[in-house]
Amino acid sequence: MKHIDYIIVGDGYAGLFFAHQLIKNNKSFAIWSEGRKSASQVSAGIVNPVVLKKFTTFWKAQEQIDFLKDTLNEIESYTGKNYLISSPIHRIFHDENEQNLWLKKSDNEELSSFLDKNFDHLEVVKNNFNTGKVNQSARLRVSGFFTDLFSFLEKEELLVKEKFDYEKLDASSGSYKDFKFKHIVFCEGMGVKENPFFSDIAVTPNKGHHIKVKLSEAIPNDITIKKKHFLFPTDNGLHFYGGTYDREQLHHHVDESAVTQLVNGLSEIYPYDFEVQEVNFGFRPTVKDRRPIIGRHETFKNLYVFNGLGARGILNGCYFSKSLYQFIEENIPLHEEVSSERFK
């Protein structure tokens, strides 16, 4: 029987950022990974402090941005790489009204550090009313982040490549197969619906598609372009464009109407030929109030859930991994806004 402090179930942003908290605090653990690409692994990796439809920000945006930078610096100490790409978002304005609203919002104390007052005009793409730059926005190099962290975890013999079997879990004694654990944290995204201990948490799937395209005319490579969706270069010479949001078409295959939506959206801003090379989709675990769900099982006090990261998986997963760790190890109460208790 192997004795460890933690079992983590799930290998998306929630699971990996929580694993980092354990590494940082010298806790022993093992993380279960099914080997399927999660919504996190096919995400855009956008780090964005602004809601770009309404030009507003969100709860603890600056704190989350700062904490992410610090955390990625810490992760660099054992992977040798920093995965944050300084590629600011340039939001294409639809008309003069949006320009004026942007300028008005930029005077707001919460938004002044994010909304740049100087507009830019981009080459190649259509932006008749120019673009607004989101300061402090960036991207995570998603593929490298997951590949390198999985390699590190595997090298350290912390990665268990198999589906977690709930029937083999004895929560009362704190044992699972050949493991004896103090705590288990479920970070399963929409997989939580198969979890008999937390299947009732209030997350709903939001299906997102993106395409990877080959462009015939080069666009600026040091920025992320946004109108309906995000457009930016990937490491293999293609460009990412996406993603969609769909709460209705939840089947586990590509929805051609979503692909059409993306092709049409890209055609609106990119007037040259392009070829779709790849289509991906995933299911984001979303919550009605747009806040994560973190908490402890009512009966089994050694079982925890970390879910509902939604479209801000990177920021939410990173920032609230520490909150969960402090809740478990230091008995520091969770924020009411993210605690699973808020639904009772």
C-alpha cells in the first residue's frame, strides 16, 4: 500500500494547477489521467481580463492575472519553460459607437489598466473602425504547457494513465486500490456527471468548436485578433480561429453548423483565401453565475470537488487552486462566491 497525501482525478487546468500547489508545498500525490484530450487541452489559451462583448471586467481580474504570472514563473523552475505568450488582444470595432463606448469605459477605475485609449489599425484583416488593445492580455502556449507538465509528472512517477474507477474507492478508510490517501480532489470537468459523489453539482456543458486554418496572406504574428472569435498563430504554421459556444448540440462529434459559423466569421475579417486544416471541439463545464464550484463532500470529508471553470479555465484554475489548497490544509474558508455551499 502506497501512502500519499492526495489523489487528483482529472488532468485539465484545475488538476494541473492544483498539482502545482502540491508540488510547491512538498505534498505527495498522484494524478489520474484518462489520456483523452480535455476541454482544457483544446482550448484557445486566452488570458483576457475583459469581457469583449460589453467592455467590462470580472471579479478579481487583476489579482488573477498577477497570480497566473507568478505561478507560471514557479512552474518554469521545474519544466524549464514559461508558457505565457505576450500577444495582446486587439478587438476589432464594429462601428464608432463601440469606439466611443470603449473610451468611456477606459475611464472606469476597474478598466483603466486594461483598455488602451490609443486605437490601432491592422494590416491584412478588415478593421475599418480600427482596433482597441487589451492591456495585460496574453495567451498560454497550451500544447507545450500540457505536454511538458505531463512529461514532468510521468518522470516523477506522479501520473497514473488510467480511468479512475469509483467502485474501487473506499472513502471511509481513505483508500483506492493500492493507495492510501488523506484527501482526494476531483477535477473532472463534465466528467463529474459520472462521479457518484459529486454528480449533482450545478455544471452544464457548453460545447465549443475551433478550426485551425492555413492563411494565404500573412497577418501580424505578435497579436491576437478578436471580433466574433479569436484569431492567432499556432506553433505549426497554422492559425487558430474560435471558439463557438453551444448549449444545445451536445453530441460527441463535429457539428458542421459550428464549422460553417467559424468559416463565415473568419471570412468577415480575412478577405483572402484560407484552408481549414483541422477541427476540434470540447465541452466546457459552465455554471449559471459564471463562478467555479469548489467544496467538500457532505458525508466524506476527505473528498473535494474543483470544477465549473468555464471559459476562463486558465485564470480560474490557477487562482482558485490556492484557495482550495488553503481550505484543505489551513482551514481557510472558501470565498462564498465559489463555494459549493452557495447552491444549498
